Amino acid sequence: MKKYTYALPLRWADADAYGHVNNALFPRYMEEARTRMFQEMLPTDGFIHES
């Protein structure tokens, strides 16, 4: 399996006053990276699929 890396920028609102990031945000980071991975790696056919 090919390894995918996405450099997620830390948002200002993600850190508390001490600069700590809450562990509850990591699933959100993984979801954003997964979405970007699919956008970058899956072929596009130029067709917009609508339901």
C-alpha cells in the first residue's frame, strides 16, 4: 500500500491558550487528510455525479 502524507496546517482555533491541541481534534484531522487523499489520488472522469 502506498503511503500518503498531508501536511495539515494547524488552525489558530485548534490550540488552547497554552498552545496544546485537544486529542478530540485528531479524528477531524484524519478525516480532512482522507478527503484530500481521495481528491488527489482518484482519477477524475470530468463528469459531475449528481444524486
